[in-house]
Amino acid sequence: MSTQPQPHQAAYTVNLVECPTLSADERSAAELRFRMALEFALGGPEFVLPSLQAYMLTQTLHESLPLEGASEAEQQIIALWQHAETDAILAAMRPLGDNLDNARFEILPL
């Protein structure tokens, strides 16, 4: 009996918060668009949490230092996450219109 490789399961959840005007279906669809765009930009669901953790660590290490002092690898980590997150936010929010200024996505480990 051969076993088929299982698709990678994301070990995180995405929550869209600060958007009381959206229906549950609209919120769920936006969360799915965000997740799909983020995973695409980062190379798959298994890279989301490690990329976020690396980004947060790099940001913390350079909190009181100019970013210009960061190594090339650190700058790449920051740029990769920021571009992926921006693309995901645009993909998720574009269909919803412009009146969601306080809305934001939370990425939480399971």
C-alpha cells in the first residue's frame, strides 16, 4: 500500500480584525485571499510562520539601530516579508472597497 504525500498544512490561522461592517462571508473570503497570496509570495504555507518569525526577530534586533546597519541577509528578510504582506493585503482588501482603514490581519500559530 503506497501512501500519497499529504499537502502541506498551514500551522497558522489568519484573522481579519477591526472591520465590523463586513459580513462573516466577506471576512472569511478576505482571510482566504490574504492567506493564498501570502503563501504564494513566500513559497508555500510551510514558509509563512518561519518568515514571519525571522522578520519579527530582525525588526526587533534593529529596533534602536538604523536599518542601513542590517546585513544583506537581514535586509532581504525584511524586504521579502514586507512585499509578501503588502501583496496579500492588496489581494484581500481590493474587492472590499476603501472604507476599511482600521482593518488588519492577524497571523496566529495553531
